[in-house]
Amino acid sequence: MMANMNSAINSALNIVMRDDEKAIILGEDVGKDGGVFRVTEGLLAKYGEQRVIDTPLSEAGIVGTSIGMALSGLHPVAEIQFAGFMYLAFDQLVSHAARYRSRTRSTWKVPMVVRTPVSGGVRTLEHHAESPEAYYAHSGGLIILEPSNPYDAKGLLIKAMHMEDPVLFLEPTRLYRLFRQEIPEGSYEVPIGKANIIREGTDLTIVTYGTMVPIVNNVVSKKGINAEIIDLRTINPLDEKTILQSVEKTGRVMIVHEAELSFGVGAEIAARISEKALFKLNAPIMRVASPSLPYPFPSYEQFYLPNERKVSEAIDKIMSS
């Protein structure tokens, strides 16, 4: 079937709801309206209001209720309309969902998924274009996923729903309907904790994820450079092995992400490379990211976000080092 990321996620949710009667979808407007981006469209009609639940406007309540459901034997999939509103549920995620397995010495598990749109590039207002992955990746016990294409989105979500630990599933808003891809109609899984090498090369390693994957791929195609592109897919746990193997082969590393530069995922990756593969490098590690400032008003986001020009200039710089 041909699918964009929106319909791929809808297909994954439909399969999980069909195959697991304990699966529950809950969130603001996920039922009658099918979610703010219509990702859950049609599921209320199929599975009824006992399993597809429109909640009050309370992010802490949605996540807290999901934790209680998971501890009681259900398998909730909570939707937070935008990642910028999920901070209201930060305590529930970090202090409770992430800690129950450790707190109870694995006696209790929290099999739940929290879905939320992330990132910008579609001229939204404040709190609607957040890239919060670093906040949550810092908390041990949370699995953080961010797909860049329909195939991975469906397979990762199905896999996440088979986990016994809390998963934060980040869906790049810009990629919901950006392109379509052939994906299987039935159920399949994409492994968690395994990055995807989407282009092999020997001259430069580019590590990226989410909205930056198609941008990086376009730049490399246009420039004709022999670069290896790694799509993380899973932010936590990080596929360190794939990254280090690529670094050993190429000797140059560039990390590209939409989130702010300071204290982010790119910094963590750069630190691990420096600790474990420093003498394999032929040039300093380079990072391309958004400036460490609050997300701007829509008319300024073209200057704020990493784009093809910025990535291209960074490639030229690192290759001349």
C-alpha cells in the first residue's frame, strides 16, 4: 500500500487495536474528530467509545490515566496534541512512568505509548513546533522514538506497542503528509535501538533523524558526495555501535538535528565519539542545528531552522578540514 506518515500511523493503530483487545486510545479529540491531524480517524467507528476515548483538556490527566491503565493490565496509546503541551505531563512521565520498573524491581511494568507531533517548518504558533527529545532522553526508563518516513513510523509504533516499557513516540509534523511510500498492509516491526543506514559512503558520516533526514539526503544527492547517512530512528536507546563503525570507516562526522544546538542529542553523540573514536577522526566533529533560542514566530522560522543551504555549507567546511 502507498501511505504517507499520517496514514501509516493510522494503519499501525488499527492493527494494534484489532489484534489486542487491551489496547486503548485516549486523548483530546482522538475519537469523533480523529485527532488534530486526523491520525486516529475512523478508529472510533471501528472500536467504540470504550476503547477510543475523548478526554478532557488535561495533559497531566491523560498521561496519568494512561499510567494507571498500564499498571492495571491495559495497553494505552495516549495522544498529546502538540509536544509543547506535553510539558504539563512532565512529572507523570519522568517521575512515574519512567521509574515504575526500577521502583518495583521489575515487579510492575508500564506498557504504554505517548504519541505527539513535534518539530516545526509548517508555520505554527508558539508551543506547536517543539523538539523536546533531549528533555526526555535524559530520563532513564523512557524509550524515545522519532521516525522519518512512513515505513519506519508504522513498524516502530507496532513494535512500541509490544514493549513492556513506556515509549515516547515523536511524530514530525512536517513529515505527516510530505511524501508517500510503499509499505506492507499487514503487521510488521522495525527494531527499537537500531539505526538505519539510508545511504552508504566512505568520506563522511552524517548522523540525523526526524525532519532533517530528507533534507540531508537531498543535499548529499545534489552534491554527489560519498557520504554515509545514518537515520537514528531511536534516540534512546542510542545505536552507538552503528555510529562508531561508520566513524571508523569515514573519519569525518556531521550531526544534524532540528532541535536547539546546546545540550542536545548531537552533543551526546559527539561526546560518545570523542570518548571512543577520537583517534579515528580526521577533522573536528561538526553539528548543524537550530540556535539555542526560543522557537520564533512563523515568519522567522526559515532563518531559524537548519535547511539545505546550511547543511551544504557545513559539508563543504568539514570536507575541507
